Amino acid sequence: MIDLQDNLKTGQTSNRAKSAKTTRTQHMTDKKIDPHYFSRKRILSFGGGVDSSAILLIHLYHENLMIDHVVFSDTGAESAETYANVRRFQKLCEERDLPFSIVSKEGETITQWVTRLGIVPVMIGGSHVCSAKFKGEVIAKWAKQTYPDQEITYLIGIEANELYRKKRFTKPKNDKAKYEYPLIDLDETRESCIELLKSHGFTVPKSSCVFCPFMSKEEIHEARQDPQKWDLIKLVEERFQEESPIKHQRWINAGKPVSLTRPKEWKTGSAVVTEGKGDVGDHCKIGWRAPDGMWQHDSWGKGARLFTAKVDGELLSIDQWEKKIDSESAPQRPSLGQLLEGQYQ
């Protein structure tokens, strides 16, 4: 365990540390912590981005968050900048004797997964599952193997101005762990996290897969400047474009089979009856799904694309993004009229 006094050898307690102590004490009092609080292994889920990097810096230099272990789940598709940041923080932890582990999903990377199946991480009518599949579930499995007889508390990087992310956060299946959100507890925003990192000499990139659907327009423009990254982005969407009509036609050829999916808590008679579908109610979040390898819709044909960012209200394919970006960055050639005007002046 890192000693807080060692963290603050200068004897000068920063405003952040004072605020952190007050906020944390109040948080612990309000929560009426369970008797197992201090016996739990406290694990920081480190993504290599701004939020988790800020948490780690707070722990190392400002306020002892009682972190026992730091773990990074490698999806196999992070940016070179993120991997470099992970190595920097891994070294910092090693210098302070704080265990830092790197884990990954067995079998295939997220790149292999999406290109094998011909899918994109977010599709029409679908959900964003890659984070849970290649990070949350991987870390949960590692924790169970590493600390088999101990209860776990995970520290998650969600900022004080991102409460919506906390609400939609989904635990891995059969997860009994506790979760804490230090940045929310300490009232740290995106801006304050960035300032903290800068004060320690860190410029931390956004952590996401190189083909993340949620890239901003600016990030898409930046990705276009990296040929290797752009080729991978094109490959992911090309596989999606290829597979979408094939899987939809496969479903049609099979007679359009569907099956009901129900939430775990669903019981017969617990839902409002929908005419023609028996004991089914929208409030139970019950859905009709096609079998694996089949799609009820040609998602590509319906307009789904890799990136969710829109231009003039429309989703663009990667080819369209490429043409748009290249045309904007190309040097402007004078028209014939401009040339002639210049010639006679």
C-alpha cells in the first residue's frame, strides 16, 4: 500500500488533497460503509485515457485512494498514443511498488472479432457491447482468478459532469463486486482532470479503439492522416458492408425465424399481454431476435455506417469521409477566370 505521507513529502497539502480528504470522508460517512470495506481488494480499471490516468495521479501524488492493484485490459486495437501512456503509468506504479497488470481477452482481439463477424460495434437497434466484452468481463475474470477468495471494489473513471455514464454503466454478468467513482466523489470534471495531468507533465490522449464509432469529426480527420489506422478503419466497414446483406438474405432463406429474448427477472404472467405475441410487454424489454449468423435487417442497406458522427444530418461511409477530408485538405487551385484576371492586372 502506498503511504499518503510518502506521496506528500513536501509537507504542502494541495487544495485538491484537502478537498479530496473532506469529500472522501463525507462520502464514506454518507454511504455507511459495509463492514467488509477495508478488507476488499480495491482495483483501478485503467483504460489509459484521461479519467483513469487522473485517478492514478491523484492516488500517487495527492490523496491515498487505497488502490491495491491497477489493471489494463488490452483490446488489441488501442492507439499507439494510448499504449505509450499505459507504459508510462505502468513504470510509475512499478517505482512505487503498486501492482500493475495488463490482461486481454482469450482467443481473439476486438479487431479479429469485428472483422470475422462483419459487424461494427454499434448497429441499428443494437447496443455498445465492445467495452463490456473486451474490458469489463475480461477484468472481472482476471480478478476472480487473482483474488479468488476476496471481495472486490472497482474504481471506475467517470467524471463529475458525466453522471449519465454512471447511470448506464452495466456490470459484467453475475458480478457481485462493489463500484466506486472517485472523480465523481471528488468533483473532478474533464477540465480539472486535464489540468491535473498537465501539472504533472502529462498530455494524455483519449482512450478508444482506433475504429471507435463514437469518434468526433475532428478525430476522424486526425485518423485520416495515419495511413495504417485508416486502412484498418476501412477494413472494418468493408467487412460490415459485405456481411450485412448476406446475413439478412440468410435469414430470409431460412423462413425468417425469430426467438424471444427476455430479461433474467422475467416470469410467466409478469408482463402485459400483447395481442398475437402472448405474454409479452414492451416494459419488460423483451425482443424478437434472429438466430446467430442471421440479421432481420440489412443494416448497411438501412444506412448504418461505422461512424456515428453526421454531416448535414447524414451518416457517411468511410469512402465518403475520405473524399470529404481529402477535398478539404487539398490546395485550392485558382479558376481560369482568376488566372486570367491576375495575368492582365
